[in-house]
Amino acid sequence: MARVCIASHHGSLAGLRADPEFAPERAGAADAPPASALFELRLDQYSDLSAANMAGAVQALGPEHVVATFRRRDEGGGCADATDETRLFYLGQAASLRVAYVDIELATIRSQRRAWQDLRAFRRDDRPQFVVSFHDFAGSPPLEQLRALRREAEEAGADVVKLAVTAQTIFDTEPLLDLLRERDWRRPLLALAMSEAGFWTRVLGPLFPNPAPFTFARGTAAAGTAPGQPTWRELDRLYRFHELGPGTPVYGVIGRPIGHSLSPLMLNTALAARRLPGVYLPFLVVGDPARFVRGIAVKLGVRGLSVTIPHKEAVLAACAERDALVRQIGAANTLVRRGTEAAPAWHATNTDASAAAGSLEAALGGAGSLRGRAVAILGAGGAAKAVAFGVKARGAEVLIWNRTAERARDLAANVGARSVSKEELLQADPQVAAVVNTTPVGMYPRVDESPLEEGELPGGSLIFDTVYNPMRTKLLQMAEARGLKTLPGLEMFVGQGAAQFELFTGCPAPREEMAAVVRAELVRRASV
Ligand code: NAP
């Protein structure tokens, strides 16, 4: 089982010892790292470094929990005046204390062959294991170069090879992915792409041949020692890192930006609630989403993808099959992979439309309640399309108002709806059963805005705001104050995610758990 290694973010060994997260004896407490956790001592970062202080920290952490690193300056080290001699002295001290791992750069081994032999002589009963590392903070070398580095590190005597590169976009991670998939290597590989685009490399290591014995995480209060690093809690609790292995189903969401997405929280919670193997990751895709879907997603074994802004249309270029709704709307928010790795076939569907129409229908009185009723939509973008086609399919008459009238006319012509001015919409006869906001107006952080003024709220209509962050938008608050029925966007968000879960896994979605975890997270975000 791969372990989580919590990277030290402290400026001093005293600070580290005062941090309750760096205390293995607390394992088992609800807020403590798992008992198997490793802790990285970054010896290049401590202002109070001495052999005695280091030994004290190693004993306090337990040597079997320690990864000792004294990073050289040109590979990200924090100590400007440390010579190779000093660094190797401390690594030798750590090795003699029989820590679990000592990390040494391949570049140091090249220039200090003799000292490297001396360092290895400290090993007793397989401890420490040596991690031979290479870091590139500027870019990502091509596959041939990565192979050469891996070969050289193995031949030098690495127990674990660590290659950390920098991904500008997710496409830069492909050489690492190709190397991870190769089988003919002797030693485990810890391959990391620093940056948000490389996030998958920090989680999915256990899925490959020769997996590394650990991956790095940050403390819950820390900024992290490398960009894109998740907290140990996210790795352990949300992504269930300890359960991942070859064959674990992978799912995810692609978008730009993606860090704010609640889908990983919602879908991983659903997988855990149903006790299903699987992990659902955020993929930051800058560039062509179809290229990602055809290439990296297939190589990673991804079985299902959620698609969010701005990729819902461009992703269709990678899809062999598009259902009728997707053909009508021209956008997909869900891809399911069929076929084989050699001949993958992505099936595109759209769960936004049925989730929007389903939650509206339920709020208006249940099945059939949209038939013959008028629904007014504010906006003519992607969400408006999904709502319009969804409610139209259930028999509603649709009115569309948009800031840019031309887009409202286009959408109306497409759906078989009527484009209207705001005045016409508000005085519609017969009165509209529901007004649906599909513009982002009122969305966090501009929570004081509303697409309708107080006096513009049509009496007697249900007000549905597809915006779900915040849960109670200004529009919904005004409608409630007027005594109107309201429907928050959370219902639609959970509905579209639940439908995705069912398409991905074939199991009924645990809707209540999904809604509860999203609601709690939105409340938490509103309070910080
Ligand atoms: P989109 O394709 O960019 O469309 C945005 C629409 O809002 C356009 O019609 C745009 O009008 C209009 N708009 C933007 N700013 C406006 C403003 N200041 N005043 C008036 N109109 C404005 O975006 P989308 O994909 O439809 O997403 C829109 C919102 O829907 C998101 O912010 C999200 O909160 C919500 N949504 C919710 C769910 C859910 O599950 N609950 C799912 C998807 C989306 P112009 O044509 O004039 O630019």
C-alpha cells in the first residue's frame, strides 16, 4: 500500500515539533494523518538545523516515519550557502539514525561518487532506502530524456527513482505518463508533474507498474512545497489514496478553471458512500479538450468524464457517439468511455437538461406538471440551452430573454421557443409558471447582484436560480421575501452529478449524501 508523505512547511525544527500534524503518536485521532504516514524533513529549510536538533526531530517523529532531504540549491533547496559536504554530512547523520528514506539528487551522485558510496554504507537491515531524485522547475523533458534519467538513477543504486518536472499544461504530463506505463524497469518510480495541470500525477501513482512507495502531500494548514500538491487529508479521505491500485476505475472533470469545482467532492463522496472502487479527479485542461480526451484520458484508463466551462462544445470532436439531446443542444457535460484502449469510443450525453427539467418539474408538482405551462429563461448560453431543451421536451412553452437579443433569437429558433424583451417576459399572458435564471449574475463573489430588480419579480411564478454558489442568491432571497416559491441551483447540480454517477458506475446515486456534502462545503466556503 502506498503511503502519504507529508512535506514539511516549517522554517525551523522547533516549529515542526510543535505542529500537532507532525506527531505520529496521534494516529487514530479524527484529525490526525494515517498511522502509515511519512513525514519529510526538509533539512535545507530549518533555521535551527544542527545534528542534535535533527536527531531530536527524528526520534520524535519515529525514524521509520521520516524521509530526510537536504535539497541542493539548483533543484529548489532553501539554503543558499550549504556545500555538498554539509548536505552529505546531514544526510549521513539521518541515514545513521535509520530513517525510512534518504533523498539524494542524481546530480549530487554524479559529482560526489565517493560520498555516495559512504552514504550507502550507513544502511542496516534495509534502512534507509535511497530515493534518487531529479527536479526540473522550468519544464518537462521529452520521454527519451526521462528514460535516460531513470536508467542512470537505477544504475547508480536507487531504491526509488523520483522525477519531478514542471507541467505548463496537462499535455506536458504525457511523457511522464508514458514512462509510468512502461513495465521493464527494476525500481519504483515516483513521477510528479508540478503545477495544477499535473495534479493527477500526485494521486494516480499506485495505478501503474512499479508504483512508488509514497506520494507527497501538504499539511492542512500549509501552502505546500510544490505547486499542485493536495493536502494529506484530501489524498487520504477524498481520493482514498490507500485504496488505489492497478485497475482502479478513474473518472474526472475537465474544465478551465477547475480548482473551484465541487464535482470531485461530490463524486468521490458518492463512490465512497456506495463502497465502490474508483477515484474522480479534477483535470485542468488548457488547450484542446478533444486532444486530452483522445490521448491522456485513454492512457490513464479514464472511464467517465464530466465536462464543464469552456469545453462542453469543443469536446464533441473526440466523441464517436452523441445522443439525440447532445445533437440538439450541441454541447455535452458527460462522456462515457466505451470500446477498448486501442479503439476507444467516447459516448457524449448531457445530464444538465434532464436535471434542470426534473428538478423544476418536481418543484411545480411532479411528473407532467410542466406540460402546457410557460417557462421564462433569463440568458441564452450553455445552461439556458440545457434548461430550454429540457423543459421543452416535457411539454413546456419556453420564453427566452437575453442581454444580447440576437443570441436569444437564435436559441429560440433552435428550440422552438419565443424570444422576448424583459417587459414582455414580465407581462407574459398567461403568466409564466417559472422564471429561470441561467446567467451568472449573483454568483460568488458578486453575491449582491441579481438579474431581476425587486419590482421585476413576477407575482405567482416560481423562481429557479441555476447559480448554486451561494446557495441562496440575492434573487432567491428577494423572491422568498415576496412569498414566492423558489428552487435553488443546488438541486440541478446534484441532479446532473447523480445522473453522471449512474452512467459511470451503473449504480443508483446516493443523492442525499451528495447533496449534503455539497451543501456543507458551500456553507464552509461562505464562512471563510
Ligand atoms: P455562458 O454560456 O457563458 O452564458 C452566460 C449567459 O449569461 C449569456 O446568455 C450571457 O449573456 C448572460 N450574462 C452574462 N453576464 C451577464 C450580465 N452581467 N447580465 C446579464 N446577462 C449576463 O454560461 P453558462 O454555461 O450558461 O453558465 C451560466 C451559469 O449557469 C453559471 O454561472 C452557473 O452558475 C449556472 N449553471 C448551473 C448549473 C447547475 O448545475 N446548477 C449547471 C450549469 C450552469 P450574453 O449572451 O449577452 O453574453
